[in-house]
Amino acid sequence: MRKALLLLFFLFFLPPLVTVIYVSASQGTYNFGSDPAVGISDNGVVCTPSGERTYSFTTRAVKGEFTFYGGQFFSGPPVNSPSFSVQLNAQLFTGHQVYWAQDVALVKSSGSAYVVVAVDNLWNFTIYHAGLQGVTGKGIDNGTFYEYAYPTRFVTRAPFTVTAEMVAITQGGHPAVEMFFSFSNSTFSTSFQYDTVVIPVGGYSFFGVGLPSIYPDDIEWVVGGGGGGSSLSVNAWSATMTAWYRHDGTFYVLTGGSPISHDTGESATGISETWDNSQMIVQQTYGGITCSPLWTAQAHVEKEKDTLQINVLPDGAEWLGKLVGPEDECISLTDGGSLNTSSLPPGQYTLTVNLLVAGQEVYSYSYPFSVGKPAEVTVTSPSGYFIANGVEYKSNSTYNFSVPVTITFPQVNVSTDERLVYSYSLVNNEKEEEVSITSGGIYNVTAEYVKQYYVNFPFPVKGSVNGVNGTLDTGWYNAGDEVEVFPQLVNLGEEEANVSGSSFTVESGEATLNYYYLYYVNLSQGTYVFIDGNLTYFKSGFLRQGTSFSVDRVFNVSIGEREVVSSNVSNVTVISPLFVEINLKVQYLVKETLPNGTSLEWVNSGENITFPKVIDEGEERYVINGTDWYVVKAPENLSPPYLLQFLVRATLPTGNVTQWVDNGTLVRFPMIYVNSSVRWYTNSSVVVNSPMNVTPAYVLQYFVTLKLPNGTIKGWYDDHSTIKFPMIYVNSSVRWYTNSSVVVNSPMNVTPAYVLQYLLNETLPNGTLTKWVDNGTLVRFPMIYVNSSVRWYTNSSVFVSSPMNVTPAYVLQYFVTVTLPNGTIKGWYDNGTKIALPHVINVKQGVRYVTSILCVTIEKPINSSPQYVLQYLLNETLPNGTLTKWVDNGTLVRFPMIYVNSSVRWYTNSSVFVSSPMNVTPAYVLQYFVTVTLPNGTETMWADYGKPINIPSIINDTDVLYVLSSEPIALNHSITPVYEKEFKVSIQYPNGTVTRYIPDHNSLRLEYNAPFYDTVKWVGTYQVSNGGEVKVDSPIYEKAVVTFNYLLLIPIVVILVSFLFLMVRKRSADLN
């Protein structure tokens, strides 16, 4: 059976806190022919050297660790994204119920980074298609399965490591699973418990393998598709993983070692696995999947002297070693180990190595061995160390060894030409070349060494060492050896060494040898030669090293001809064997004129002169244009023809091309066909007249086949060019339409999506519209906007299945904006529509707006604000009761007089300015209506209760003035106040008029102080002389009349005349 993992395969495309989960699940029998997920699992079967062993076990905790180093991958449907999952899956047993728990890491590639999310699921495996009910946790129980995704995403680069762990617990009497997750990379790490899933049944829970279940029960830590039963396809991959179960508080590697899954619905291809026992990890790389186990579980013990090396496979599993013998011991061997037997008592032992699964044995290996009585050995050696049973020890010390023990001594290289060589040992003063101790006891071992020198001889010679004749050659000689070299001629093939006798004692690597070399000189034919300057006929023989030897000589026949005796050597000193080829040749003088210069040389008759095919001048050259050789038969002047060429370097898409091209050549660059459907295209060319570095413009092209409704088009198209597919007209009102295009980035067979369209003629209010419409389209006719506030509206539509002429029904609409105090009414309204306006708009308690406009008729676009008046609720507490009324904002409310009856009222002059809801108690005064009888008539008034009446203190009645003499205190409805009468008295003086009021019955004295020559008389109401008195009992008007008194002028005139007369007389008397 396979159960598909609940994965968030589109979680990566949502914001980080969104936890929408998609699940695709399948149930049924697992098909071993289909691709599984890949990793490490344990289904209760382990391979051992003696065959498969089956077992079952339970555990309360499972864990997996996965490190990803990078790869290229893609999960197919329904995920269809570069993602994969790493799943920790196990069956959870709770009494009679079986569940499937999953702790999963989802990984999605995002550019150069990866996004990692933790997810957990729970399924019911009790029976086929069983559901869940009441499972609680941080996630959702949808009845089929439980699901939760940790809201935090980890964005990282490779490498990174994730760890998943599930722990079965009991919480509140119910079985539960704790979900743990860890993430780390080179700069960050975190571990956390992110969910606890509680199952609403009784009892406890554990994970099981090999227990009764309708589904394969295993523990698996595997890599698969990114969710929904998808398959992971891998093109490159590098990762490691390990999985464990817990027993007695310790985590052990899963024992079974199966590399594939047995339950999950996700799968993977392209991942190959091997078990790295030294690191206890599964190495995952790109390659084919195999179903063979990752290991064959086994143990092996190797004995090296006193040490037992215990090797186990797999490391990290639950291995236990048991030592049985004179001393018993149990050894934990999770990672293998070693046992030092030197401390064990002598006797026979058996070491048993057991592989356990949750404490039960599934494999056993036994290794018997014995331990003997030790030997106490003291070793003395100039080498500084020795080897006992393959182990190095320092010399000049005492050791206890288990027997048997073999002791060897190393050779000591002092330098490249000096060494100490082991000769023998004294074992308890007994000479032994090899030291092997087979029984216990006390031993003294002294190593004896010989000093040797590496002596170099230039060649083997006859001689003797310490009187023993033989051949002396390069090699090791004991220090102090006496060496004698005999006189001799040593043949060394084509050379000889003349050795004179000598002898020396070996004290270093140098040999004392006196000799010189002779070399064999052979001529192809006898001739006269110069040997050490002497002309001598010579054919062959040995010549001493250092001899001078010369053969060459020349004879000039004419200016352009000569004979030459030549050889393969000329004027040489003999330092090696020599063969001399003697040649007698006729030579001619040949002049060669080439593009790079002229040369003269002697050439043998009949010899071919080979002209250089190419004369290289850096980035230009000359190439022979014709025969490149000439047979010399006489002196010659030769000028062979050459072509000038230039070096052209062309950078092509497929690589760099360097070529020599003739001067003036037009080079056309070729099209480069990668294959039948991919080529590099160019029409570039260049005329070569100098060295060039050329990068012709190439365009990558692909062969594209377009399958259209009316036929097929084939051709070459540029890379990244866009092919816009054409419209195909059947007739004037029917066509095949597409707006699709394709970007060419590879060879293609393209069948573009075409839609059959018909011509639709629409007669609209603003004119006629002709357009193409897809067959089967429901055309909804558009609103026609005359402007931003006028449009033609329709909800008409037509189903197009042929060419059509349509006149849809339209309604004229206007855009209306009515701004009310509490908001705005906006929208389109049919012409003639009436919009009802609210008469009252209540804003809040005590606040409202009112208007007298009840509706608006829509006959044009409207953007209006109907006149609303802001009103506040005014609560007035009056003497006669409470009055509530709405008052316009800003109103000055004057409170009214309240009449109890015609003669009693409440009076106020209070007012209030209304700008908010108000509760007002105006100040009122109780008043009575009072009739006051005054001298000039009757006056009525309202008077405050308990306060004096405001009666005029003076009543001016033109010429009569009434002055209040007393003011009544008591308030009565009828009052006659007491006034004193005063009359107006107006007195006109010559210099002005004085007016005043004088009380009735008073007396008035009329008097005006005038000069003595004036006479005063009062006229008016009364006719009295100046200073007379009158009685005031009515208004009085009096005027002082002043007249001149002419009787007083007579005496003045008389006096004046008398004075003048006297003055005249006096003047006359003076004159006389």
C-alpha cells in the first residue's frame, strides 16, 4: 500500500503566514514495479551472511537527519515545481488502533536558494479508508487526515541540514505524538517542537515494525516528490542521510537498511545510494535506484598482537559484545571498537558480537582466542627502537609481552651513503640472528649492528676485498674493508678504460681509482685525417679521450664549383665513441632570392634544393606558389614564386578558427549546422588585406514547424525571436483567430491555439461597431460612455454562433453625485429617475440634518449638495414645564414670556446661542401687571415680584414738572404715587435766558443788575419793576427790558460845555 504524503506543494507561492494545505492521497496495495521513494527504511528484515532475518520491535521515538549539498530536480503532477520532500514516516500503534504519522521537510528551489518548511500529518491505518475524528493539535482534522504546516519558512543556500523527530507519548490519558524539527546551515541553526497531535482514544502509543497491520509497517526516512503523490525526477544530486530508532534512551541506526520506501505515495528517480560505514551515513548521488539492501549486517574480529579489532556493519546499530573466559565482560559496540588482551588473565576466551534490535538478537558472531603468560623483555639497541609483533617500541627499556612475541630491529640510514645494518642479537648472551620468544620469563636482548658505506665505482673492475679476489662494483661495503684494484684495460663496448693499479681502505663512499678512457673511432672509408694536428691515414681504432680529430677539406674548381670532402664530424675532440661518414661531393654555388631575403649557399650536385613552403612573418606569411624544390646541376640564381597570406582569427559560435588566407580574398563565413534542426546563421563576409581578428555576427536559429488550420509552415527562425501567428480568413465574416505567439528557444513543432470567430455588427447609440467574436461567446454589450457622467447602459447579450447584425436595447443614464451630510450617494441612474432624499438625517443623539427637498429628478448629470440644515435638540426647563425642540445651528434662541393670566407672567430676557445639543434652564422672574396713576396720566407696567416698582422720579409736562416725593414699596395692581408740582420759569436777561423749574406756591424775585444810566423793567407773565417778587403757581415767562435814562444827559452836557469853554479861554490867554 502507498499513502501519499500531505504536502503543501503550493505553500511556497503564498505569504509566509498562510497555511492552506493541499492533499492528494491514495490507498491500496504497494506495487513493487512502480518507483518508490529513496532513502533508508526498516521493515523488519535484515540481510546477514547466513541469509535474511525477520524481526519485530517497538519504540517510542524515531529520528532522521538529512544534509543537502545541491542538485537539479523537478516534481511532476500535481505539484509541477522544482521541489522535493524528506519524510520521516512510521506506524503508530494505540491499543486496537493503527495510525500513520509523518514528520516532513518540504524543500523548494527558488533561484540560487532553497525554501524549507516543516509539515506533519496523521492518517488512520486501522482499516482501509478509515477516517479521523476529534484529533487535536495546531493543525486541522478534516475527517480524512490531520494536517499542519509550521508557519515559519527557512530560506537558505546549500549545504543545509534538517532533522525530523517523532516521539510517542501519553497526554491526558490519550495517545499523542510530539513533532520536532531542526534546521541548520553554515550561519544559523534552530531546533524546536512545533506540534503535538493528540488522538481521542484511551491507552498509550508506540511506533512499531513487524507488527500485525493491514499495511506494511516500517520506519522510513526517504526522499520523494514534493507532495500529492508526485514523482521526483533528478538530474543532479548530492546529499547524505541517516535514520535512528530509540531504545533505552539511546538512538541506534535503523537495522534493516532498505534503500526504498514501503508506504508513502511519493516517489523518486535518479538517486543512487551507498552506505558509508565510517561516517554512518547514506551517501546519495545522481544515478539509478536499486532495491538491494544498503548493507549485509555482519561483524568481524582481527587480532593484532595484544589487540582485538572489532569491525561491525552497520556502524551505529545496536551492537553488543560479550567476552566469556577467565574474565567475563560486556562491551557496547555501537561503532565497533577494540579490546586489549594484554591485561586479561591467561586462558581461553570467546568474544561474541551480537546485533540487537530493541534488545532482541537478530545476528551473532563468535571469535575464540587465548591469552598466555607474559615475557619480561629488556631490549638494548643503537637504533633507538625495535618492532615487537608489528608494534614499534623504544629500545633501552623493559616491557611485558604476551607470548609468542617476535622482535625485529630496523636498518638505520645515517645518510645517503652511510647506514647501520642489523647483524645479530645476544639473547641472554646467546647469539641469535632472529629473536622469537615463545614462553614467559625474563629476557635480555642486545642488538649488534655493522656500519656500512655506499661506495661508487665508475664501472666494474677486477680487484680484491680483504684479500678476496673478485669484481668490484658500486654498492655497500663494511667500514674498514681493504680494497685493491688491479691494473687492467676494461672494455666498455665502444670505449675502453685504462686502469692503473691502486688500493684504499673503506672509510667513506668514495672509491680511489686511477684510469683514463679510450673511445672507438670508425671511418666509413679510409682517408687522411688530422689527429692532434698531424695528417695521418686512418680507418678505425681506439683514440684516447681528449684527442683532436679533423676530416673536412675543400677544393675550388671554379668560381661557382668546388669539391668537398666532408664528414658527419668536423674538428672534434674525442670524448665518446665516434663514427665518421666520409663524403666526396661536387658542389655548386646557388643564389636564392626569397620574399624575406637573399642567400648564397653551396649545394651538392644533383641535390634537391627545397624552398620553404611557408615563410612565416608573424601574422603574415609567404606560401610557395608552385614546385617547392629544384635539382641543382650547375651554379644557379633562383627566385621561386610566393603568395602573400594573412593570419585570420575568426571567433565562431562553435569555437575559435585560425586560418591563413590569401591577400585580397573575399571570405564568406559559413552557416554552422549543429544538427538538422539547429544552426548558426550569418551572411557576414570580409576582404582579407591584413592580419585580422574577426567575430562575424551569427544568429542562432531553430527549425520550426507551424501547424495552422489551413496548412503547415516550416522554416528557420532566430533564437528568442517571436513568431506571431497570423489570422486566417475563411471569408469576409468568418476567420480563424489567434493572438498567440511563441518565443523560439529550441527546435519546435507548434500547433497554435486558434479560435473560430464570426463578424458581429453592433448598432449602438453612438454608432455602429464591427468586431470579431469567438464562436460560442456570450457577448455582453458594453456600456457606452458619452463622457464621464453620461452613458448608455445595457445588460443585453447575444450568443454568437454565426455572423450577426445586432441592435441591443440601451437606456440613457447619468452619473449622479448627491452629497449628504452623512455621506455621498453616487451612481448611474436612468434618465427620468426620481431619487428620494431623506427629510431628516439623524447623526447622533441630539444632532440631525433636515431639508425641505424631498426628491431629485434625474434629467442630466448631477453633482449637487442638497441644502440641509444642521439642528440640535434643545431641552428648555421653563417655570411652566419642559419644552423639547429642534433648533438650527447658530440660532440665537430668545426664551418667551410666560403669561399665567392677564396680570401675572414669568419674565425673562435670557437667550442662548445654539451650537450643540443643550439642556437649558433660563432665568425667569415672576411679574405682575401694575396700573400706575401719574400726574400726567395713567401708566401700566409689568413689575418684578418682591422688587420696587420702577416709577419715574420726574415727569416733565412741558411747562410743568412733577417730582416724585415718595416711592411705594408694596406691589399693588393699582398705584397712585405722590408727586410735587413744579412750574417752568423762563427768565430772559439781556445776556441770555435762564430756565428752571420752581415748586408750586414758592415766591420768585425778579432782579437784574444794570448800569446806573439804564432803567430795567420786567415784562411777561407778570409786569413788575426790577427787584419785584411774584408767586409761582403757574408757568412763568419774564423778560428784563433795559432802557437808557436820557434825563441824565443834561447835567453831563452842561459840564462838558463848561469844560470846553474854559479850555478855549485858557488857550487864548496863552497865545496872548
